[in-house]
Amino acid sequence: MYSVIDNNEDKDLELHSIHISLEKIKAYMENEITFKQDLIGKQEEQIRQLKARLDEKDGLVQRLEGQLLECRQTNEGTRQLINKLLSDISGYQKDIEWYKRTFEKRSFPGILKEKLFRGKRPH
């Protein structure tokens, strides 16, 4: 009989030891779950913040692209205006050269001939 009682005490002791080990494992697992849930919560918050920043940057990029398009259009208009003005200047320079050739560099006989025959030509 004593051997049965000893056997039962050993089993009880062993079961108690197993139970304590299981409680430690359970506590460890609960701590791990709590830690990981907190970590996941922090990461979710960080993801939300990063998405908000990304949305802000996307908006900024769109605004800047719009401004860039406006600048390109303005620059194209300015370029066309500059080309027109350069063309006008070139035309004016040609006119000035013609006036110089006609009125400043012409000889006296050419001027007399011009005055004599101008009256006979219809304008």
C-alpha cells in the first residue's frame, strides 16, 4: 500500500510541476501576445501616419505638376513673343539700313534724278 501512495504522491507532485510549468508558459504566451498586440497597434498607427503623409505629398506633387505645366505654357508664350519681337527688330533694322542707303549714302546726282523723275511717276 505504501508503494501505491508513494506512486500517487509522485504523480501528484509531477502533475503539480507540470501545472506550474504550464502556468509559466501561459503567462509567457500572454505577455508575448500583449507585447505583439501593442507592437501591431503602434505599427498600424505608424502606417496610418505614413499614408497621411503620402497623401499630402501626392497632393503637393499634383499641385507642383500643375504649376510646372503653367510655367511651361507661360514660357512657350514668352518664347513666341520674344521670337516675334526679334523678327520685328530684324525688320526694323532692315528698314533703317534702307533709309541709310537711300537718304544718307546716296550721291547728289542720284538725289537730283530722284526729285526730277518723282513728279513724273504716279504714286
